Amino acid sequence: MTKNDSLAGAGSLPELEALEAVIARGRAHLRCEVACRVEHLGRSLPVHAITLGGEDPALPAAGFFGGVHGLERIGSRVVIAFLEQLVARLDWDRTLHQQLAQVRLLFMPIVNPAGMARGTRANPAGVDLMRNAPVEARDPVPFLLAGQRLSPGLPWYRGAAGAPMEAESAALCAWAERELLGRPLALALDCHSGFGMRDRIWFPFAHRRAPFAALPELHALHAIFAGSHPRHPYVFEPQSAQYLAHGDLWDHLVLRADGRPGVFLPLTLEMGSWLWVKKNPRQLFSRHGVFNPLIEHREQRVLRRHLPLLDFLLRAAASQAHWLPQAQERERHRREALARWYGGNR
């Protein structure tokens, strides 16, 4: 049994302990609140929401999220490691202080703490939080995988029809809406694992195949990332290129942003966990091993692989005036995005 398996089996939550240690170290710079609390084994587990940087609501922002699915611990660890890195640099890095004066950063590293402590994808009510928003797919969807209302005993349970959103997903959406929507630019990265052999960056929509309104800005972001990271490992694509789903939280927030000023670009990092299984086939016999690197040096390699992406998003948000497309340039990016991701249609 690995260390990660024993910890999960005991119901402890080392990710929460690590996050709270970072919060304590960065207390002078961080603004923290508890977005909600969830019960697990007699404990009240907090969903921490942390902000850093400028206070002006007219500033651009970047948000980093993890642990929506409790089994995917590595997503939380990536976000916590990035926050830890920033906090450590704040002790000496004057350039970072100047950068943070131009941007607001948000962190919700453990959205589903009770699911993580239990070692389950869903929360304690059996609800898959990424199927829990009031959004219905517009085209045929895969059975069960897209979200189902049959039973919390089956995977991908959305919750009962007409029920309010679960506390964790409602807290994420309320906080993100308050802190991100309406800014000149707001980027969000939600870190997951468990989709095949490639690292993928998905963007909306998940509930329909039509592109979202901010597609030109998304293409411009992709262009500056590819230009500055020519050997990056990611496949950028709309989630609809893989499958459609009900209840996607980021689709819900994109729809909530409709009609508001500014640009909202939510991204989902799907780390290709089968890469870790290929390196260590014994992980197939561990529920956690299918979604997380269980060997320490491989986890460190994963952090080195993905932390540059989070740093890029910070820089892109702070420098949005220099790359967001306008007028004819925006139309060019729209055409190129349609050709790249939608076969030139629409």
C-alpha cells in the first residue's frame, strides 16, 4: 500500500493541512474566507477561498481551482504548489509585487474536501459536482457519463431534479461570479486528471457543440501561449470535441457572464493520468493510482510540467492589454479558431 492510499483510507486530508500551512505562512499577503463547510466523520471541513493581488474590481483576474473530484488529488496539489511558490517569492521578489499590483489572483484548491477525504469522485451526498449546475445538454449525450439522475449509487450523479446545487458547487459558482465576472479579463483554470494519454486543456462548451462568444480571445490566448511555450505538452480543444455533458459548472458561469462587460475564459486542465499508469502499471490496482502519480519523483515531475502553465496565466491576465484582440484582429482570431477547432464551420 502506498502512502497516498493509507492516508485516504484513514480519512485524513494532507492536502488541507498543506493548504492551511501555506495560508498561515502567507497571512500578511493573502485574504482568506471559508466559502462553505462540509461535514465528514464528525469534522467540519472548510472550502477555503483565497485572494491575492490588487483590490480594484477593474483589474483583470486569474483563478485557480482544484479538487472538484475528490479522487483527483493531484489537481489540488498543483494549485497548492503554485500558491506556495508565490507566497515564498513574496518575501523577496519585488517584481512579483509589482505584477500583483496589476492583477487579482483567486485560489480554491480543494473544492470537494469531504470527497477527497473519503476517496470518492463525488461529494458525501454522491453528487458529481461537475454535473451539478442547472445546465442541460442540447445534443445527444453518452449514457451515465454525461450526468444522470437515476441514483447517487451510480457514477456521475447530478443530484435530484429541481434540487438546489450542492453546497460546494454553489460556493464555487457564487465566489467565481462575484470575483471574476465583469472584469476586463478573467481567466480560470480548473485542474483535473484522468483523461487518457495526453494532457488536455478544455474550454467551453461542454453542453453544446456551438462555440462560445469569447472564442476569439481564447484563440489569442492560445497563440501567445504556443508562441512562448513552443514545446508545450497540451492539446487545446473544446470539451465538446470529446463528449457533451449536463451540469458543467464552467458552462453555467459562462452563461451567467452573458451580457456583462469583459471577457471570461475558463479552462479545464485534464492531466493525462494514463501516462502515470503506463510508467507504473501496478497503479491500476489502486483507486487513487488511476488518477494520481503515486511515486514521489513522478509527482514532482507533474508539478514541474504544469506549474509553468499557471504562471503563464498569471502573466497573461496581468498583461491583457497587450494581447487581447480588438476590431479586425478579433475577427481574424475568430476565423482561425473556427478553422482550428470547428472545421471552419459556424
